[in-house]
Amino acid sequence: MIISQNKPFEEILGFLKNSEKIVLTGCGECASACNSGGEAELIAIKAKLEDAGKQVLAFIVPETSCNYLLVRRDLKKIKESIDEADAIVSFACGDGVQTVAKQVKIPVYPGNNTLFIGEVERVGIFSEACRACGDCVLGLTGGICPVTRCAKSLLNGPCGGAKEGKCEVNPENDCAWILIYEKLKELDQVYKLTEIREPKDFSKIAYPRTLNLRNSGGGAIK
Ligand code: SF4
Ligand code: SF4
């Protein structure tokens, strides 16, 4: 899931200093789960914007804000409001904001900060789990990501700075490499620690990345 959080209201108002008529969009997937772009959040932000003297012509929560065709379908439902509006504020992730921006001829501003790809630990509690490195090493590390969960993204074992199991960079976090060691021990795979991992091939994360399943013959393993 993409974890996002509302920007400070003052920052959003700053985007809108030359805009009076506003449309709000959210996202029915990740941003709804993060309470940053669901219907309840848009209703609350609409009220705040109106208190600040703005006119909110419409708001909509597209089913999935990062799906071009679904966004196009959902924006059509409020086409008249968009035609009249000065600006849109999108409360989706950065991808969702751009998907909306591609489809309209007025400014689209981000209402959220996009934080990370993460796991929902419990309702309202999220933790970063994957940095989309394009070359997954979880098979060697007991299913614990060293790229994301080690503060130095070390691939070949710990830095040696951990204290009482906690990371020397951020002592609130467990040292990822101690977790990896414990997990590999549990799996009877400690021998994997002696396998040297080559430096990561950063050409695999040359931005922007694309994936075209039509040209590659589909996504399933053949
Ligand atoms: S190694 Fe970590 S960052 Fe890379 S794909 Fe796997 S989980 Fe994601
Ligand atoms: S203490 Fe552990 S998690 Fe922190 S940087 Fe060193 S190896 Fe990585």
C-alpha cells in the first residue's frame, strides 16, 4: 500500500491563493485506508476550505486514483464542476495526483505527502516495508528487507553499531540484520549469511520505470 498523509492545511491554502472555485478528489484505495483521501476526509477539508472563503464546487473519491481509465470515468461524473473550477486538490498519493492532472486543463495540487510503500500493522499504524528496488533479495534474508529496514541499506550483514538490538541510526527501530539473523536461524538457513550479495544493480531503478505486460507476453511465470 502507498502510505500518505495530509499536507498542513496552510500549505494547501498557499497553493490556492489565486483560486476561488475548487474541486476535491480523493482515492478509494490506499489514501482512504490512510485516512488521507476518503470521503470523510474530503468532507472535513471542504468545510475548512469554505471557512477560509473558498467555494468547493464538488468532491469525488475515484475508485482508484492511480488508474487512468477509472479516473477518467469518475471525473466525467463531475465534468461541469471541473469546467467551472479554478483548481483541483487531489488527496491521493503522488501517482494519483498526476493521474488526475493528466486529464484536466486546470492546475491540480497535491493535498497529501506521499510517504512510503508500507504494511498496515494495525488500523492506523503503518510501517515502511519495500523501497521498490527492482531486484528483490528477500529470498536471501528470511523475508526481511535490508534495503528498507536497515538504515544504511546494507546487503551483506550488520554495520556493528547496534545496541541492545536497536539500530544505531534510529534507536526506535530494531536492527534489521539482527532480525534477519534470528529469522534465518528459525528457518535453519543461517548459511545464507555467508553468501556474498553483489552490489545492487541500480540501473534497475533508473527513473521513471515502466512495465509493459503487453510486450512481455503477460505477467505470469511461464
Ligand atoms: S529487496 Fe526490499 S526494497 Fe527491494 S524489492 Fe525486495 S522488499 Fe522491496
Ligand atoms: S544498526 Fe543494524 S539496522 Fe542500523 S544501520 Fe547498522 S546494520 Fe543497519
